[in-house]
Amino acid sequence: LTTTGEKTSGLAQIVHSKTHGNVFAVIQFLNNMQLEGILYFCIGTLMWKWDEDEVQSDMYVTENVAEMMIFKLKNTLSPDVRNILQIGACLGGQFDPSTLSFIAERLQATKNEASLTGQELSSMHDSSTCGKQRISVIQCLNHCLGQGLLECHDGLNYQFTHDQVSAAAFSLIPQEKRDYLQLRIGQALLEKLSDIELERKIFIVVDLLNRGVSFISRDNDKECKLLATLNLKASRKAMRSSAFTSAESYIKIGISL
């Protein structure tokens, strides 16, 4: 805040008490303070200003990191950016622009996805955006980099800067819609990945498909056989890694099909 420690000591104590010194929480806490106008830069004095009583009591400045992240995603990001983060949260560890674009296009092409998430996943299917040029995936990712939500170390693969960011993005999808969304994302991945890529990402794909298994009709022999085969492959790979509990889970789901 470009001032002395004496002047910021009161604010520092409040921030520490609410964030318990967690660096990530401190950053998000200060960002939310600025967003709410509780922390602001005064042009007249060329100094940062704040009201410690307001910081301490304002209900929107919460010490819960998860709530802070949800608030930030809801109130500072465009629907298009939230779309990408939601898909990324379903994918887990790492994701690249090409995969995100492919999945987003597949979801957009399916009319049933129009009300898939609480934010329409989000304006991807919002009629109010029809005829308007949507923000590209790269632009969305770059915006998230600037906001400290994502990081990219190799220029290609992106990941969330913190588990709380991923959890917040995922939480924006209504619980009753999540399984079906993950099924559709898994199906899109299955369509996109080569055999070699599928072998490498078999756990990600199968886990997504399994979460939406209740939406697969047992009368659809083709889909059931495919998912059973994928679960068998995942089980064998898990066995080779001595992940016996996971292997058993894959086998049980495969047999149930």
C-alpha cells in the first residue's frame, strides 16, 4: 500500500485475524476489499485509504476463502470467462485451449445444454448474447491469468492457482446438473483424444463418464459396452499402479453396466 507499517498495522491485524496468515487468502481478501470499495486509491492524496471498522464488520468481506472466491467469480468475471473456468474445474489438473474450445463447442451445439448450469454454463447458451462476438478461449484464459486465477508454465497447459479457485468454479454449477455436465464433457474428450492420449488420460475420461453413468440408458448396448470397456482399461492401469481400491471401483461400475 506504499505507506508505513505504523499506518497499516491496524489493517494488517484485521486481515491476519480473518485469513490466519494464508497468503492466498490475504490476496483474495484485499482484492475483495477493493472490489467492494472498502479499500480504494485516493487521487487527491495519492494514497490508499480504508476504514478499519468497515473492514472488520462488512458482511461481504468474509474470512472464508471459498466464499471469497465464489463472490469474486460471480461478481468480477464475464459469463464467457466463467464458462471456461467451469469446464476447467471439471477437467481437474491441467487443460489446454484446444481442449477447452472443443468441449465448449460440443456443449454449445447440444440444445439440451441450454439450462445446464446456473450461469447457463453461462452465456454460452444465453439468447441475449446471440449475434454478439463471444470472447475467445485464449482471451478468457489470459484474463484469468491476469486475475491470478490460473497459471501457465509451459505456454500451453493451464491450471488453477489454488484448489479453492477450482472448487469455487465447480460450485457455480448447480449440484443437480453436475453429473450430466461431466458426462457430456467426458464424451467430448472421448471424441477428441487419440488412442495414445486416451491411454494417458484414461482416469480423467472414465471418472467424468462414471459420474454421469445414471444418464446412460441400460438399453443402449453400444454406450454401455463402451463404458464397461473403458472401466476395464482404467482398472487395469490402476492395478499396475497398485491403486487397488480404485481398480475395484472401476471393475464394479463396469460390471453394473
